[in-house]
Amino acid sequence: MSKPVKNLIRKEIARRLEGVGDLAVVSVVGIDGNTTNALRGELLAKNIRVTVVKNSMARQAFADMGMAEMSDLLEGPCALAYGGESVVDVVREIFEKAKDIPALQVKGACLEGDLFGPDRVDELSKYPTRSEALGRLSRAVTSPGANLAAAAIGPSAVLAGILKSLSEKEDSDAE
């Protein structure tokens, strides 16, 4: 392959990954073409893209993009998986699909500059997704207000109940 062609391929990899800061490196060795095609379709439906890359060109593209640490994960035939809400979603989906496709495995991932190697990828899959984290944050912020409102309403409800029962008692005494 000539240098101009290699440069075009490297630039295309960088173009596809433009704006992508978090991605996973996946091994698809030993998976037949039909299964790979079905897997890509299922992942694409969840807005997760899979791109098979030549390692040397991906290394150069990573260096150009400032993601040189990802080059350590590129050993053997690799594919890059990215998209979804976050790389946590990508890793979770691939783990889910790996139950049906045993040859599918995650070699590693990068989340906000943190490199998760093969030994830490399982840890990454347990991280909360962006929406889960926002939900937890929202509960943490609104919980004290809800507790305060309950504390203010609780005694008022008791007092209202006492007044109502006294009112009913006076009505029954008057009759």
C-alpha cells in the first residue's frame, strides 16, 4: 500500500473518530461474517458504531488525535466501538452481546482520558451512565427539599386532623 493511500486511510479513521473522546477496542476474531453483520446492525440501532481498523494506521490516527495511550490496546485484529450515550453503554452492550457470541471481547476502553485495560474493563461496565449519574445527582439535590416539605406538612396534617375531630365533636354535641 502506498504512502498516499495510507495517509488517506489514516485521515478517514481520524475523520470518523472526530469528536469521539471515549471508545472501546474490541476483538472480533473468530466471528463469522453473518454474525458480525448482525452484531453491527444491532449495535447501530443503539447508535453504537463498530469500525474495523488496521492497527498501524489506527495508532497514527490516535497520535494525531492526542489519544496515543489507546495504542497500547491495539494488538491483533481490532475494531473500534464508539457512540451511544457513553463508552459505558458501549461496553455494557458488548458484554451483553458476548453472552451469545463468546468470541466477542472487549480489549480495553478509554473514558475521559482514563485508560481501562482488559483487567479493568469489567469495572468500567459497572460505572453509571450519564443519565444514571444525572438521576442520582437530581435525587441528591431534591431529597433535602422533599424532606423539609414533609417535615413542614406532617405536623400541619396532624393539627388539621385534631381540629376536624373537635369540630365534628362540637357538631354532634350541638345536635
